[in-house]
Amino acid sequence: MAGTDRSQETSFKACPAVILVEPQLGENIGSAARAMANFGLWDLRLVRPRDGWPNEKAIAAASRADHVLERVRVFETLEEAIGDLTLVYATTARSRDMQKEVLGPEEASGNMAAHIAGGRHAGLLFGRERWGLLNDEVSMADAIVTLPVEPAFASLNIAQAVLLMSYEWRRTGAEGRALPFSDGLDEAAPRQELVGLFEHLEGVLDQTGFFTTPDKRPSMVNNLRTALTRGRFTAQEIRTLRGVISSIDRRHERPNPNRMKKAEE
């Protein structure tokens, strides 16, 4: 979906930190940064990225999510990366043999929103591309967050997981339910204009002999009105439709040269 509005200023509202533990590919870091930027997150932390930092491939994949990349912090240990956080969730697609509460993305986002609204800090842990988070890393989290994926194919790309959690985070706030632009649809025409369309059409259909069976006319009229009501036509659309009906009516009234010639013969 293209359509970034460069005239809009970037918002740096309080949000969860996204911690990528030992990410291997720069492309995944960049794609994760882009996903975060899409939904208003900006605090990206890396723990021992395999190819170091900064990373040209990450910059290319981020598609100009520069405000996220410029604020990336790199840590040697997970303990350092989460040191200022008072709520930490570990994302995983696998069941772990430990006593940890398991949350869905919506509940986890709601909890983090309430936590951050209280002036505290929260974060989400994401593991390596090949095997995710280690158990000792998950053990440092307050709870596990998992997604309602297909069990037979549960593994997600890191950037995909970050995207889904960023989206859920966005939905927890008031701005998350406000779309970036409206549908641009004009208001539906007043009902009196729609009734005028009904009467115009039905009058022409009476003149052209459309209602061949008088006793069926009421039900046919009801069907036509029901179908036209679903259209939610604007005033301009109703004027256009009435113009079409008038044109058909005039053509029906125009003498047919072939018919007149046959009558003369």
C-alpha cells in the first residue's frame, strides 16, 4: 500500500520498545523498522546483531523509516536492553515448558497501553530468524505473547511478527481507530429526491407498458424501490439517473420510421 504523506510530522508518543535478539539479516531489521514506523512505534533495540550496526541492507529495507533507524540502540546483552523496562513480553510461536501466562496480541497491547499510560516502560522481545528466543530469554519476560496462527505452519518472519504486534498496539489508542483519510463519499440525497426518482421511473414504465400484469405491479414497484434504495444515491447521481430515464422516455415517444413505412404499405 503506497501513499506516505511526507507533509505529516512524525509523532514520538510513548510506545513499547521493540527488542530484536541477535537478528541475523539486515533486511529483517529494516523491514521491522518500517513496520514500526507504519504504526507509530520508534524505539528499536538490537541485541548483538550478527552483521553489526549500522547495516546498509537494513537501511535499504526500511524504506525511509529513518526516524526509527536513527534511534536504534545496540546492546551486548538482553539484560542491558531491557534494563529500564518494567513490563516485558516475549513473543513466540512455540509452547514453552515454563509457568508463564500466555496472552494474545490484543490483550498484551491493552496491558502495555495501560502500563505506559501510567508513566512506565514496556517492551516486546522478538527472537532470531532461525529458532526464535531461547528459554532463558523467555524466562526474563513477564508473560508470553503468541499469535492465533495455523499450528501446522506457525513460524513468522520477524518483520511480520513486529508488524502484527505494532498494528495491535496502534489499535489500542484513539488514533489507531481513526483512518488516515475518509472515503470522500458525498452525503446520500434527501429522501424526497429519491421518491421523485421512484415516481419518475414508475411513470415512464407505466407509459411503456412494462407492467404487463396489473396485479403484479405493486410487488414489482416494491422490488425496484428496494434495489434503488440500497444504492444510497447522491443528489447528483439521482439527477443523472433521471436524465437517463427522460432520454429513454423521449426515444420511446419518437416515431419509428420503419414502423411508419410498414403502416403506409
